[in-house]
Amino acid sequence: MTSQNILLIEDNPDDRDLTIMALKGSNIANEIDIARDGEEALQYFEDHSRPLPALVLLDLKLPKIMGLDVLKRLRADERTKLMPIVVLTGSNEESDRCRSYVEGANAYVVKPVEFDNFSEAVKQLGLFWLVINQPPPDRDSSG
């Protein structure tokens, strides 16, 4: 079962606020759930009665459990392995980008420094993943 929520996994309050502002400013009305570190993110998925989010925006540099470890654990779980996960990070390191794709990221986006560029990038992400992209069928309903 998939909801239309977005899960934003981000420890930096400024980046959280900018992401939310950019999504709302582009008329993306989906509810946004927040996890402030990797441990909170994994706890979010422990509640199996909660529908999976339609999209996960994952920062890499997180306290407690790093984003790449969160990604790896989500991809190892049958329930979450097909869920769209976009790495949205400040890291432009080739090794981070490469490992993100190896661990199963659907996309890797470096956060632009300028607000207008950041806002546009988040808007495009939201529109693509929530409107244009066709997700896999829910496992529960595909029999």
C-alpha cells in the first residue's frame, strides 16, 4: 500500500524548510513527513500499518545512521525495495554518487546553492516523481 506522502530525510533545518517551501511553492500538495536522522527514517518504516510514501528524498550526511546505510537497508527490505528514493544531498563526490546508485538510488541530485536553483530542482523532482513517473504496482494489489 502506497500513500501520496513524501518522506523528507534531512537533518539540516534550513534545507528542510527550503525543500518544503519549494514543494509547496510549486503546488505540490502532498503531505510531507520528516525524519531528522537515519535512525528516525528507519523507525518510520517499522510501522507496517503506515502506507509507504510515494517518494523519499534522502540526504546522505545524516546523524546516527548515514544516508547510504539507510538506502542499503531500505533496498534490502522486500516491502521498500521498489519505493522511489532520490538522494538529495550537498555532496558532489563521485564516490557518494556511485555508491548511491550501487545501493539502489533512483536518482542523485546535488542541492544547488542558490535558492532559486534549489527551488526549481525540488519542483522538478516533485513533478517528475509524483506526477509523470508511473510507479510499480502495489504488491498488495497485484496479487
